[in-house]
Amino acid sequence: MNKFLVFFATCLSGLLIGPLSLADRGPLLARQALHHPVISESGMVVSQDMIASRVGAQILAQGGNAIDAAVATGFALAVTLPRAGNLGGGGFMMVHLAESNKTIAIDYREMAPAEAFKDMFLDTEGDVDNLKARFSIFSSGVPGTVAGLVHAQENYGVLSLKRVLEPAIKLARDGFTLSPDLSDSLRSRAERLQRDPSSKKYFYKADGSPYLHRDILVQKDLANTLKRIMTSKGKDFYQGKTANLIVEQMQRSGGLISKQDLANYEVIERTPVCGSFRDHRLCAMPPPSSGGVHLVQMLNILEGSDLKAMGHNSAAYIHHLVESMRRAYADRSLYLGDPDFFPVPVEQLIDKSYAAHLRQQINPKASSRSVNIKPGLRETAQPVEHNEQSESTETTHFSTWDRWGNVVSNTYTLNFSYGSGISVGGAGFLLNNEMDDFSSKPGFPNGYGLVGGIANGIQPGKRPLSSMTPTIVFDPKGEPMLATGTPGGSTIITIVMQILLNVIEFEMTIAEATASPRIHHQWLPDNIYYEPGLSEDSKAILREMGHILNDSTGRLGAAQSIYRNVDGRLHGAADSRRQGAGAVAAENP
Ligand code: GLY
């Protein structure tokens, strides 16, 4: 168990920690967030990159709605935040439309190619070949981002696609000034990225040295790809020159994505998973994300306890969070997958009486042990074996809100930082390594330590299970009140839940809710992850209750949120756990 905890801690801390430790940054981050609220009456964009937030805010200022701003921000991030912003990945967009009072979930997750098969990442011994699953030409699912963003813009935007794509094209064509964050990040990934000749050419100088802070990064091939997307309304990516470049890239190394796979890619509008906590309604992403289901499930469990009386981040509070997380992630391992391939019991999992049944199992004074917790709807859990973990991950979230009350909460990803590390030659963008989000071998954890079952096994055309949790919360009158989401792999769902609890239960401002120390538990490994700032008293009491807390500390996620106050003003909170994030008001882009 100890060995296992050590490797998982190393993995998760790789996932969570950036260039500075939170011990250095924590109080400063809180001060920055609290002292620089961005408030607006006419619209807001919050993303991981200030340049991209400005692009979105300019679109709002030019009369665009929240969807136009989101699409412009998404394409801009594909240029300025190459580790997670993307054309070669996929994601989920929650849209609330003010006029029709409708909330929509747009699924543009990657799809497994037609030639993918269940055991494709198993070696001759039957073990998962992590390098093949994560860093090879086979690691990529058919990308959905371009189709998803174009679908959103064409169906729900008010400006032309040309107008919302122009800023990204300009950034790629003329270049932009590298932030310290981007230059550090490219330097730290040089070994992996330089293994691929196209990535080396796109993200490093001609002599292979890294770009420095304040250098200009010009991406001509990417600019041309974006231009073709603009003129073809996205078709080029799936059936034109870009599609050909992707397929040629596959053929050079024996990859599986074919012309037919690209032509068959489909965006799906799904019914959001909605639930309630106290007198607030919330809607989040349904399967193939596990986010909405388990967010609602955990909140249902917690709703039966007086969390406020326990006190924020007290031992009693954290104990209750952990016990709800433990049970939700146990269910995740067995019941969650692509609903088009597996009958995910969504209604049962988010049923309040099921939550009451799970709540009854929680001893308020003592920790459960995860080995004793089985997925709860049936007694079918198999013992799980753990194996070596991988490295850090990236994903990115952005939120937009316009003056009419339309709201977008969008999370998209290449999976790991810079995805597979392989760029499409001639097209200028990186490919995802989302195939690793499938369960390559039931019971064997993926790059986030998440254990899955046959529900999430590899099949042609299937979408891998995700944790991405773009969420919109409504006030007791039914008006949208909060748009939020975060990167963080397996920690995404528990981070989003804590932001909601901080706002609804503890009445924090969105800046406070964002800066507060977070914890995470995911059933297996049986360990509480926590950020600095948790009191020694709470930790000591949790240990006395039987919880396991390792010594690793790091940042959990980077939430980008917009909160609408009772006075109607929008408060933007860019999470300063990762450098470079920015909230920008529409009147001040
Ligand atoms: N690739 C991370 C996620 O989808 O949750």
C-alpha cells in the first residue's frame, strides 16, 4: 500500500503542482483574488489566458453574445495556450439561453477510430502499454473541438464565424508575446515535444532552443488551418485539406484515424444532468462525462448534513466531503461510460433516495475504508489492482456571460499537457491523447489513477469517459447565478463541488470560493489530497478518525468562474493557482 501511495502521490502532485509551490503562493493568491475583483454589468470572459479572455471580451463589446465570445475564446486559446487550448482535442460546452430559458449540453468529445479495439493498448503480457496509450500515434481519438465550436457558433451565436475566428487567425499569423508561463511550460516539456519533428518545429526555435518570455511565437501553419476552418465553416478539418494532413500524419506512423473517421465525426447535443442543492438548481455535463452525475450525487449526499454548522474546512466537514466522494467515485468505476454504448443508470445515481441510502452508511465519527466500499447500486464490484502512474495533465476551462443573460461554461482538453506531443505536420496543431481516458484493462487505473470497468472499455466510435464538469448554477428564482469549471483530471468533479459549496453553503464571494484550500478523494487510492492552508488541527483530527493524508501538497485545479450577484453585476474570478489566467469585462477589453 505504501509503495502505491508514494507513486500515486508523485503522479497526482505532478498533476497539481506548478512552477511555484502553493506554500509560496497561497496567501498571495488569495490576496490577488480578493483585491482585484473584475466586475461588470455588460458581460465577462474568464479563461486561463489573459490574451484569450480579451479576445472574448472584445467579441462581447462588438455585440457578440456569450456563445460568440466562448467560440472566439476557444479558438484563441488554441493559439495562445497550446498545452490545453486546442483544435486537436475535444470537450464539453454547457450553454444557457436566456430568451428560451433553455440549458443545453454540447458534447464534442473525441471518438475512438473505427479500427480501435478493446485490447489495443495491451502488450504481449496482457499489461497496459502506457507509452502507447499516452504518447503514440495511437493515443489520439478523432478530434471534436472544431466541430463543437463551429456547431455552437452557428446554432447559438449572433455574429459570423469569420468575425469570431479572425482574432485567433491574427494571433497565429502575426504572433503573440510569450508569457513566462508558456515559456516555462514549453521548456519543461522540451524533451517530449522535441521527439516529434513537427512539434519541435512549431514550438521551438530553429536551433531547438526554447522561446523565452517576451519572444514572439508565430504559428503560420496553424493560422492557415484556422483560415480554412473559417472559409469552410469547419468542413475542411473533417473533409478537406486539414483532414488530409491528419490522415497523412497517421499513415506516416501507422495510426488509425482515417478519412472516414473524420467525415463521420458528430457533435451531440445532450440533455444536461440537473439536480438541486438546498434551494439552488444546477446543470452540468451528462455522460460521457462523469462530472454532472457525480457532482449531483455528492451534493445529494451532503444535503442531508448541516455543513455550515460544522464549519468550512473543519475536520467534520472534510470527513463528510471525503465520504461522499469515496462513494461517488466507487460508482464511477463501474457504471459510467459513453451512454451510446452502455446503459448508464443516470437517474438512479442522482436519485435523492439513493443518496440518503449512501448517507446512512457514513459514520460521522470514523472514516470508511475504500476496500470495503463497493459501487452501490449492485453488489458487483471487483477487487482492483493498481499499477504505475503517469505524469501531469492539462485541460482548460473558460466561462462567458453576456448582457442578455446568456451563459457558457466550457471545458476542453488534449488530455495531458500538449496531448500526445505529436503535431499534425503542415497543420500546426497538437493531437490529443484522449484514448488513455478509456479503461484499457478493467481494474487498471488510467493516467489519473481512475479505475474503470467495461462501461468505459475501448470500442470503435465510442467516446472515452471524462471528468470534465462545466457547470451552471441557478439562484432560487431560477436565474443563472454561477458558471464554473476547472482542469484537474480526476479532481475536476470534487473541485467544482467545493466551489459550489463555498458559494451556496458558506456564502463566500466567488473570489473567496476560488482561493479557498481544496481537498480531493477518489475512492482509490484511499487517500485525502489537500492544498496548503488546511489547518493542522483538522488534519490531526482526520487522522484520528482513520483518514489517510499523505504529505504531498499541490494545487488542485484552476477554476475560471463568473458569478452574478443579487444586484445583477457579474463578478469574474480567474484562479491564480496557475499563472496567466484573466477575467476581462466586456466594457474594458
Ligand atoms: N482528459 C480529462 C478528462 O476528460 O476528464
